[in-house]
Amino acid sequence: MADFLKEFGLILGATLVAMVLFLVATAILGVFERRKQLKARRRKSQELNRMLDGRSLEEALEASDYDFAHFQGEDGYRIFKKGTERECLEFANSALDAHLRIVERARREGNRTPPGPAGETRCH
């Protein structure tokens, strides 16, 4: 009986150590993933500010022919031409991505660059 309790104690101790190591590894991976997301968000925000050329985001969105909206049951935002809300042109995962894509589209149109092949959409 004493040998059984000794073995059980060792197994229990090893299990606890493994659980603690798993939790620490998960926490470390979570921290690195969050840092990666923040870095990507900062990069996108800097890109958006560079493209705005000193204008405010509100001015750029108002002057653009495009708008975006969140639709119930979706995780992201649909980008569409103003006045044609049912005609989705693109899909963005966040509001920042939607702002960035709208400003990119507006700049392409201002530079007379076509937005892409006819009928191309990136909605799901």
C-alpha cells in the first residue's frame, strides 16, 4: 500500500508540473500573439495616416464614394459604393481595415487607376 501511495504521489506531482508548464507556455504564446496583433494594427494605422495626407479620416470618408457597415451575423464589415448597400465590393475584418481599404480605393480613383477587373469582389 505504501508503494502505491508513493507512486500515486509521483504521478500526481508530474501531472501538476505538466499542467503548470502547459499554462505557462500558453500564456507566453498569448503574449507574443497579442504583440503581433498590436504591431500589425500600428502598421495599418501608420499606413492610413500616411495615405490621408494631412486630412482627417472623417473628411476622407465623407469625400469618398465608398462606405462600410457591419451587418448582423457577420464578424466584419462590408465595403460598398454609397447608395448601393446591397452590392458588397470588399469585406474587412475590422473598422481599421475598412477605413484603410476605402481610402486606398478613393486614392486609386483619384489617380484614375481602375479598381480591378470587372465583377471582382472580395466578399464572402
